Amino acid sequence: MSADPDDHRDAAAIASGAGDLLLDIRTRLAVEGVDIAELRGEGDRRANEYILDAISRRHPDDAVLSEEAADDSARLLSRRVWIIDPLDGTREFGEAGRRDWAVHVALVVDGTPAAGAVALPARGITLATNDPPRSTDAHLGSARIVVSRTRAPDLAVPLAQRLGATVVPMGSAGAKAMAIVLGEAEIFVHAGGQYEWDSAAPVAVAAAAGLHVSRIDGSPLRYNNANPWMPDLLICIPQLATATLEVLRDLIERPGVREPTVLESGR
């Protein structure tokens, strides 16, 4: 079973619609001078309601896993599961002027992201599997590695040193992954622990764009697990995949490089 054209289009439309809603909330509540916590909370809640309603109307037989909703174990019996993060980068959403937050909408079929979209509302962009930018073979200059601005993995600096790369802190996981898709960076590595909703849509779009996607040991990413925690993630341009994985495998075997043992945000 795979996604059909409507799945791709719906993912893009739903992510874009939620993004428009979030922009309206951000603008309106900022003008009203509400508390930042209230702004973030309303954004999470209303975007989640919007996406859940849209999926239930368009795909009533599919299961859903959302960061902002109670988990229903019935999803484990479904081959089609929508995995969503209504507001990825809640911290950045609440900071005036920041653009590195996102909306994630992905359809996972038999454990693999089959369709998806990542909206970057503050940039006016939605990247989706129905029409992703294609990765090019050209790569000039030193690589740029995007990492969490608050929880960069311990291996980021030694990885950059070994590859002759620079480290670029950034907000949401979706923003970091889409930086690779858009050619604004070459490597996104996260090893502090994420949840499936942090990466399902970004991985769907990145894979459709021809990028390398895997765990940091090179093993495949699998979704709709009973425990939705995902320890680590690598998205990079194909021509740097082998070298990056070789360095990562060496680093994670060295003493002093922290294993991902705690639950942390993908941001």
C-alpha cells in the first residue's frame, strides 16, 4: 500500500491551512499583548484542532498520532497513520520575528512516511511530497550542519571538525530539515531524542527530494511504533552521506560522546 495523489495534496493543503491559522493567531495575539505562554498554548491547541478536523473529514478511516492529542493504541492496528506536529518550534513561534517554526503533516503507510508536508508559515513556504525541490549533485565549499539551538548533540562539534564543516543553530526540526531540502545547509543531525511527530513529515519531504534519511548509525527510520520516541536522526545531501555516517559511527563509539538516553524536544 502506498500514498495516492490525494494524500500528497491533502498533506500540503492541511499543513498550509494550519500555518495560515497560526500566522493569524501570532499576529492578532501579539497586537493584543497577550502572555507568551498563552500565545504558544493557543497556537498548539487551535492548530491541532484544525488538522484533526481536516483529517477526519478527508480520511475518516485513517488513524492519527499527534503531539497535542492523547495517543490511541488502535493506531498500531492501522496501516495508514497520519503523524502530525501542529506547531513544531513552539518556543520560536512565541518569539517575535523568528521564522524557524513549522507545521508537520505526514501520512505513514506500513511504518514508512509515504506522503507529507512541512509548512514554514513565517516564510510563506510549504514543502510537500507532491512537488519537492530536487536535490542537486553540486556541492561547493564547506558543509553546514544545522543543529538544535538549545540542545545540540555532543557529537555536533567533533562531526563538524572531522568534516571541515560549520555548525548552524536553528529552531524547529522541520525548519532544520527543510534547510537541507532548500539547499541552505547540507547536514541535519540530531541525537538528543525526538518523537515521531518531530521527524515524520520532514523525513517524507526530504526523501521525496532525493536526500539521505536515516538514523545516525545508518539504519532505516520506522514510524508508528508503540513508543513514539525516536533516538536520533540524520538528513543530508546524498554526496555527504557516506562520509557523515562513517564519522558518526566512529564518534558514537568513543567515550565521552553522550548516547541519547533522555526524551528531548526535536527543537
